[in-house]
Amino acid sequence: KNKLAQHQIEAFEGFNMRFGVLSLTANPSNNDMWIKYSANHSGFCIGFDPIITFKFFGGGGEVKYYDELPIIYPTPKHDMETQHFLQVFSKLKKWEFEQEYRVHKFHYEPNGLQRQIILPKEAYKEIILGAKIEKKTKEEIIDAVRKDLSHIQIKQASLGEDNKIIIANYN
């Protein structure tokens, strides 16, 4: 029993060092996402060029949402591909508002930058400033983008009627 428990810990740690996931959404106008993941509209959102970005990952797909997480069975009941899909792309329905898409990469020989991928500048397409972003933070971001990433569109989110997100080009 102890050996099995130790093996599971070591296997999980080894997998965790080598496997990375980037969680994304295709909906930058999702108010719940701005509230939860951008400190109630005070942060920012980055838009990527999917054709460039996805070349740097090993795969990806839409997250599927379930009332209960599916049971993952060992081979032969579930093949390795099914096991992987269920493990990486399954979440409870309470997270369905995220409309999540995940990309991932497995690093066979992890190094000091474990699970990190450096994307080329061209992979960044736009930055959307939150509706409640602090003026100083906003100015710092705009200065950095204009200096180092001048091809990126800068946009500003605002809250309209019924907290509807309105995204417009920044002047």
C-alpha cells in the first residue's frame, strides 16, 4: 500500500514537471471572466493569433463540462488518448461560463523553464484594458506595448447597460 502511494506521488510529480496547460477563452466580452480572473475588471486581457500561437503547443481542444467529472478507466477500457482527453479537457458544469479552450505541451526533458513557452512577438494580437484598470497601470501597459509590441491593437473595455462589456479601440 505504501509503495503504491509513493509511486503515485512520484508519477504525479514527474507528470506535473513535464506537462503544462494554458487556459483560454474566445470570448473577451464575458463579464464573469473579467470579474473572476481580472480582479473585477481592473486587469487586462491578451488576444493571441491562434495560427502562430498554437504551433508552440502539442495540442488543444475545447473543455467539456459535466455534472460529475467522468471516471477515467485504465487501458483497455479507456485507451491512452481517451484517458488524456478526459483528464485535460473535463470540468464541472459550474465552470461552463468560462467557455474554455485549452492548449498543452509535454516536455520530455524539462529544464529550468519548466512548462514555460516563449512566444514570438507576432503571436500577440491585441490587449484589452479592463473597464476599471488603474490609470497608472494602464499608462505603464500602453507605454510598454507601444515601445516593444507596436503591432498590437490596444483596446479598452467599458461596462455598458446591465454590465455588458463593450470593447472599443483605444485612442
